[in-house]
Amino acid sequence: MTDTRLQQIAGLLTLKADGLYGLSAVNQRQHALQAAWLAEKAGCSDALIAASLLHDIGHLVHDLGESPAEAGIDDLHEQRGYEFLAAWFGPEVTEPVRLHVAAKRYLCATEADYFSKLSKDSVLSLSLQGGPMSATEVVAFDALPQSAAAVALRRFDEQAKVKNLQTPPVEHFLPSVARCLLPA
């Protein structure tokens, strides 16, 4: 791994991701690995595997503490993650990251049973993120080029909170991430 961008990503996921993931029983690293593994097992593209691994990197690059939602703060991690990743990746990676919170709002508005599938921490953050989308917001979201990828990522996100689930390590997913990097 000679690319410093990969080293920085690996460092964040291995050295800074020990904090609990919201109110769930997994830490940030486990959540990222589970999401990426779900994408890989589903046969997704390298871009969606990378986006799944990196979708919550915005939580790792801010200084708001481990659980800002518990303090009533929307940490805007999807935007922070997008901004962190935008210099390194194209929209096939960055847009699902940027849109994964909007995808939760979208699914809550368009699928009658989706809200009941949310974890306790996702319900809490949903209230800070604007709640389910309005009909107008749903139409606008559907029109976005990466909306389907964001919805797929969101589904992996909700499933990626299983305590003690064995996954491949960070290094396993770095080739997918590397294939998505923009030229240095």
C-alpha cells in the first residue's frame, strides 16, 4: 500500500474507529466492515463497496465526540464525509456517501415498514436530519443520478450493526477502494 490516500483511509478505519457506532453494540470499524462486506457479498461494484466502507467516515473526521446525536446535534457526517472524499474519488463513490442520510429519509417516506426496521440510533438521528421526506423531496431524490446506489448503501448501513459478526479486515477492502481512486 504505497498510496498515501489509502494509508490515510486505512489509518482512520484501524486507529480512529474504535468508538461505538451511535447507540448500537458495534464500533465504527465493525459497522464500516459489515457494510462493505454486505455490498461485496451482494456482488456490487468496487465503487459501492468503497462507498459502503467509507459512508460514515465523516464521523471520524470531526471533533464533536462519539455520539453528537445524543446531545441533539446533527453532525452532518454525510456532508463531512463527502467533502473529505471528494478530492480522491469520483461521484460513483462520493454521491452515495453524501446521499445515504437522504436515502434513509427517502425510504422512510416511500416504504411503509422501513421506519420499523431502523435501529434506535437511526431513529434518533432521523429526527435531527429532517424526518421522512416530503412528496416533493421524494421526486427530487429519485431524479438524482446516484439515488439508487445511495438507497442500496442505506440498506447495507441498516443491516451493518450485528454484534460480534466476523468480517474480513480493512485490508481486504482496500483493493476495491484503490480501484476507485482518482489519479494522484
